[in-house]
Amino acid sequence: MACDMNNNKEYLEAVKAIKEAILRSQYRTVSTANREQLSLYYGIGRYVSENSRIGFWGTGAIKQISNDLQKELPGLRGFSAENMKKMRHFYEEWAAVLNWSPMATEIELNHPPMAGDLQLTEYKDAVNRSPMATDLQVNENLLISIICQPVAGEFNPVEFLQVGFSHHMEIINKTKSLDARLFYIHECATRFWSKYTLRDYLKADLYGKRGSMPNNFEQTLPDVRQALKAIGVFKDEYLLDYFNVEQYGERDDDIDERVLEQGIIANIRRFIMTFGQDFSFIGNQYRVEVDNEEFFIDLLFFNRELNALVAIELKSGKFRPSYLGQLNFYLSALDERVRKPHENPSIGIILCKEMNRTVVEFAVRDFTKPMGVATYRTNDELPEKMRKALPDIEELKKLL
């Protein structure tokens, strides 16, 4: 009996797995070439910089050298005058970070014969030099001291060398801070971004938006623009200043999910205003059925901008990684049983009292459904000055 392979999950998963294996293999092959290319380009960039900026080269020297290289090596590509200026720019931008110092830390700079000035390794290796080295030969062991603050982990020389030269130039030209550059290098190396994907994220300022709610949207949403929209829609903390626990006869530390849900439903218009534009409320305790078993989602919305269902699970205490498994299941059920064909994958949000951001980022990264975690604060938790500055509940009702 023939089956519809386009709709069979096993076939789709097989295609996805094989595709990822191929891409990873191709990326490892390219990474080896990147290491050699970046080493060469960095060394040439240094040589060109030292001679064209403060050396004896005159105007037009780079163009003349490029022309002579073409004569010496017919068919040579990548060494036009413009590209050699890019190499110089690449060196000058990173030379300020990779400080030359006789004080070694953990990373050593190797100097092979022809300008291999960027052979970074994670461990100290012997520095091999050839007697045939030209002006680019270095006469003493120089070590690199990394002077950057941790971003996406500490500076990782392996990741740095895995990213292609064209990627590096995109990052250098579109970012100014070291933190931003290391962030995009890390993302390119671990997410296998193409140059065009990188451009999209640079244009949308993914780095600038990374301080929002911790999430896995980049990995799980099928489109770059959709992921960026989702990152922009949600915040990492929401102020439920209209929600007064005392109205429900509960102390703040005794509040449970049902009390929180009742407070939100009673102020659903305010809640939607808090979350932002384009949210439509579908229902609370929304029922989904899987194999004759019933399950209930705390709050279900639809966002027109994202063109996606948004499921919100309320938690009165601190975030726990186990919450994500339940939410992942709900999203699978929504996509299978509720989502319309023209809609994007459903998105899930855990709204809890507090969270450890590092724990959340660690927990959410391996899930296949788009999810994020945010916290909330109630009126009772606001500082006294801020509470007095806000209108009371009755005044807000009049304003609304």
C-alpha cells in the first residue's frame, strides 16, 4: 500500500536528519579551508597595513601589487586590490583585540612561512617557522592575549576560524562593538548560517534584541523573518499591575496558577494591552483531545502579526525545566488538531514568577517547538514610589 511521503512524519524526519548530517559534513570541510584562508588573509592584511599605513608604499601600491600577482599566478582569484584592502581592514579590526604580548595566556600565534598569522589553537603548540620565510617572518614567539568580555561563552578561537572571510567582513562592516561581533561569530559557527541569513539577522539587529525573553525561536521557526518577529513581540517580564492578590483572598506567596488565571481573565483587556498589539483571546482552559484524553491549556491567543496560535502556561513559582515538556506537548497537539493550514507553527510561553535565565536557555535549546519563558510582577511587588505614581484600579477602569 503506497503512502503519502510528503505527509508522513517518519519520512520528513528522515529527510531532516540526513539534510542536517550533509550540511554539518559540508560545514566541517569548509571549516578546514576557512582556517587556512583566514590565517593567510590576516597575515597579508597585517603586512599590507604595516607597509601602506606607516611604511614606504606609495599611492596605488596595492593595485600594482595585485596586478603583479595576477601576472605571477595566472588565474589567481580573490586578490584584487579591493580584496586586499578588505584583508587589511580585517587585520586592523581584530589586531586591537588580539593584543600582541610576550605574556602568554592560553592561545598561541603560529607563524608559518607565507603570512599564516592566524593559526589559533586551543592549546599551546610549538611554533614552526621556515628558513624560506619572507618579510612576514617573525623572529620571536609572540602570543595572543584575548582581552574580551565573555559573550556567547568566552572568545572561542575554534569558532572564530570556522566562520568564513565573507561572513567576517559582513560582521565587521555592520557591527561596532566587540560583544556584538563575538555574538554573531558564535551564532554563525553554531547555527551554520549562510551569508544571506547572517545579513538578515544583522539588518534586523538580532544582537540588540537578544536581551528579550529567553527562547529557541531561531532554531525552531522555519523562517528567519518569522523568528525575528517572534523575538520582537515578546518581552522577558510583564507587569500585571492591575492584578491585586488581596482581591482573591490570597497572600502573595500563596498565589497559585488558578488564582492568577482568574485575575487575568477578569482583566483580559488589560492583559492583552500588556502583551502588545495584534493579540486576540481565544479562551482559557482551552481543551485539546489526543487519543480520547483531554488536556487543557491555561490561556490561548492568536497573534495576527505572527499568524500563529500562542499558548500561555501560568506558573506561580520559579521556572522548572519540566514545564517545557508539557508545553511542547500542547504545541504538538495544537499544530496537529487546531492550527489552520495557512498558519505558522504555534508558539508557547511559560509565564512564571521567577527564573534563572541561564537555566532557561540551557533547558529550551533542544526542544523542537518554538517556546520562551517570561516572568511577571504584580501590583503588590511594585516599589512604593512606583505604586503611588500609578493610578488606582478605579481610575484605570474610568480611563478604559
